[in-house]
Amino acid sequence: MHISYYNIYIYIYYTCTSMTADKQKTLMLRHEECERKEACEVDVCVCVRACGACAAGTAEAAGGERDGGWGRVCAFLQKLGKKADSRSLRLSHCDLTATDLLELATLLRLLPRLEELDVSWNELIGGCLAALTSHLQQVGGVRALRLCSCRLTAADVAALGEALGSVPLLEVLDLSWNSGVGGVALQCLLGKLPPPLRELHLVACRLTAADATALGMVSAAPGLCVLDLSCNPQLAQEVDAGGFMALASRLPHAAALATLRLQDCGLRPGGSLHHLPSLRELDLSCNKSLAGGLDALAPHLAHLTHLESLDLHQCRLTHSDLEALIQVLPCLVGLTQLDVSSNQEAGGVADRLVAALPLPQMRRLPLNSCSLNRDSFTALALAVPCLLSVDVSWCKVVGGRLALLLDALQPSVVLELRLSSCDLTTEDLRAACRRGVLSSLRALDVSYNGSVGEDGWSALLAAGGLASLRDVDLSLRPLTSAPCSAWLPALLRALPGLPALNRLAAQRWTAGPRDREQLTHSLRKRGNTSFSHSGGTDSGSCRLPPGLL
């Protein structure tokens, strides 16, 4: 990525406030030569170092700059649509350019109390991170640094590694969604992590087995609590020595490790994850290579006695895998969340799965896309009284039997009810209204249930007692449509009684111009509800004005 002469000029202008005009001109002429040679990020680093001493200036100049410095910070953030905070700079999704990054670097010395710096999701700053990292010594108290999805290069990672020594209090480092992070530069950076580091996030960084070996060094951070390596499918690829096995063998040295996320990392049967005494959350989801081999991993799970959350969704678990899991569940006495959703075989053993769980303390047990049968659906009713979230979406057996599930729910406990594509009937929704189980719900998903009649939707919306609802999804499935005129009046009457509602999805329901106008008016008066609707009208598209989204 090339940095223009204009960017360098801006940098000098903001940084060298104490430099005389002659010296500024001399320095600019020096970089004019770089411009003719197509200056790159290396040249910017030279500029940063050349101007750094000048930026400090004399004590008197620094004092004068400090007086008006906060105004500069506020002006910069206002330009980006952000509010100033002396302790936190959150600039994600701001479309920052190289020029913005250079200007931001000069402002860091005006923020001595800064603790959080987030420039995530700004892809234009990739390749010139050195302009920022070379100034991190100005904010040595930073505790959280987030650089997600910035198109970081190996040079950026190397520059960050060199700068880590200037932020000795760093506790959170997030480099996720940067495909250029893995490699030698990252391996060098891992050896320079400050001792206070508590969280390291490297999601979707194209990490390889060589990186996995280097990640074993994170055990040198005695306070590491969260390690997220998800979405790196080559991380556990087979190698002759080292690789993921080397990482797994070193993790027990991270005595404080409480959260380990390895979603979609290409894990294979036989991996060792025991001797992690502090582990409370383990995510092994989307590792389809585990299919048929969970019995080799299950004995290690039995040693994780403090485990509270285990995620195995979308792992293609076989019947034997689930049998092995059922055998180990009684050992997990602290378990409150178990996710085996999107495993088709789970529906056939759900009754035994439920029987093996510590039901009084369970809070989440999603079984969506698990092919539940009648027996397993009946068994699920035993587990739901204590659950905060109930998700049986894409399980067709629910249709016509929803009352069985609703009778077991505790209205004062359950916060989420997800019933997408369950072949619900009109009577199912009427039953939901009569039982009053929706009174504490914050999220209700009844989308993709086109078999519900108009009376069912009207009854649901007219029931009342939905004051806690924040998120409602009534959408129809793709390639279908239906008019909403029959139940729209019930929705309009219900809106004043839904003060917490901030999202209403009604995809593919069609509305006439008059109905659309009424709904638009009602939502405008609320001012805080996002409405998602892509149905058709007599005149074509029926998307509401952007101001309501």
C-alpha cells in the first residue's frame, strides 16, 4: 500500500508543531524524494521516527499544545461521528484512511489516560500500522487493543510486535479476521506478549500448524484467561512434530485459562485437552472431523470438572459419539450450557442426554436441527423449566405439540423462545397466548411457519403481556409470500404495549400502500424499532424508509 506525499505532509503538519518553518521545509523536501520513488509504509516509518523527537518538543511547547489538545481530539472524533472519551477510543467501522491513521497517531500523546483503543473493521489502514504503533509509548496505560479486520500485513504484525513493550499493561489483544496475520511475524509477536495479557483473539487469521506450535508460548502469560483461535481450519493439520499437539501439551501451563474456543479448527479425534483445571468454556463446534472419534476425546472431558459451557454444534456427531458424551456428562457437575444443535443424530438420544444432565442448573440446551422425535421431544419438556433459552427450530415434530413444551416452561425464567420452521399450527400460537408463558420473553422467533393461519398471528399479537419483548421474527420462508392485512391491525394495537421492542422482522409479508403507511407512522412515533420487511405491494417493493431501519 502506497502512502501519498500529501499524507506525509499532513503527518508533519500535525506532529511538528514545535519545529521551525525552515526545519519543516527541510524535512518535507527529504520526503519529497520518497514521493518520487513511490513511498511505502517503510518510508512512513522513517517519517514517524524522524518526527518523533520533534513532536515531543520542549516542555513549554508541550504544555501549550496540551491546553488546546483536547479540542483537536474532539474535532477528529466528531469528523468520524464519534464522541470523545479520554479513556476509550472506539473507531471501528469508521472507514479510516492512511491519513486518518497518521492524524490519530499524533493525537495519542494528548490521551495519557487511554485504556482502550479499537480501530477494527477499517480495511484501508492495512500496510501502514507502523504509523500508529510507533506512538503507542504515548499511551502506555492501554489495556485493550483491537485491530480486527484491518487487512494487516506481515509488516504490520512485525511493527506491532516491536511496540508491545511500550504497552506493558495490555490485557486484551484482538487481531481477528486478518488473513495476513499468520506466519513468522506472528510467531515473533507471540514471544513478546506482556505478562498481564488476559485475552488473545486470533479468529480467522489463516493460522497453520507452525503457528499452533508457536502459540504454545502463550502459556508464558500466567494470567491468560481467554484464547480464541476459531475459524482457522489449518491449525490442527497433521505434521511430523509440533503443531496442535504441541499447543495442547503446553496449555496446561496456562493455569488461569477459563475460555478456549477452537471452532472450525480442523480438530481430529485423539486430541488431548485434559489438565485444564480452570477451564469453564470449551468450544469445539464445526469440527466435522471429530465425527466418529469423540469417544477418544470424551475421557479428557471428564477431567474438566469446572466446565460450565460445552459447544459441539455442527460436528456431525454419530450415535457412538453421543453415547460417549452421555457417559461423561455426569462428571461435568458445573455444566450450565450444552450445545449439540445441528447434529442430526442427537434427536434420537435426546431423552438419554437430558437424563444425564444436571437439570436444575441448566440454562441453555439448544436442540435446533436435531431431528427430534416424539419421545425426545417429550423428554425435552423435563429440561425446559430452568432454561433461559429454548431453541427447537427446524424440528418438525414440534408442530401440533407446542402445548406440551409450553406447559413445562416457567414464564418468569425463560427469556428466548425460538421456533423457526417447526410446522406450527394456528392452534399452537393460540395455546401460547392462553398459557401466558410469553410474559417475560425478550426474543421470540416464529419465522418460516407458513402453515399458521391468519387467526393464529392475530391471536399472538392481541394476547397482551408481551411488554418485555425486544426481538420478534415473523418472517416467511424464501420464495413465499402472503398478505399481512388480516393481522396488521392487531400488530398496530399491540405496539404501544411493547415498549422494549427494538427489532421486528416480517420478511416477505406483503402490504398495501395504506397498511404500509399506517405501520410506518406507528414506528416513526416509537423511533427506536428496526423493521425488516421485503414483501411486495401493488406498486412493487415494500421496504420502509431508511430512517426506520
